[in-house]
Amino acid sequence: MNPSVSIIVPVYNARKTIARCIESIINQEFQDFELLLVEDGSTRRCDEVAREYADRLTIRYFYKENSGR
């Protein structure tokens, strides 16, 4: 499967809003996309929410230590 659109969502310190954001994206009529969640060293444990969605759906989750850039 090669999706026609890649949606990249930064997850840095977005614990209160990330679930709503993901739900909004996956509930769209247009479904030919891949969803990439990218966390850059968040301090608010957003990874728990992002990983939960990534485990249930075809969502790719990436984590890297904050590089300060």
C-alpha cells in the first residue's frame, strides 16, 4: 500500500490535544493517507497516548531525544 498523502503530526507536549487531533484525522472521508506521529523529547508523557493509537491503528510513531533544534 502506497498512500497518496503523508500526514506528519508533531507530538511535543500535546498530551491534552493529541487524541482529539488523531481522531479528527482518522475520521475524515479521505482515507488514502499514512499518519506519522513524531515526538521530539516531550516532557508531558504524550508517548502513552500516541503509542496507544499506533498499536490499534495503522499509524507510525517515532520518538527521538530532544536535540534542542
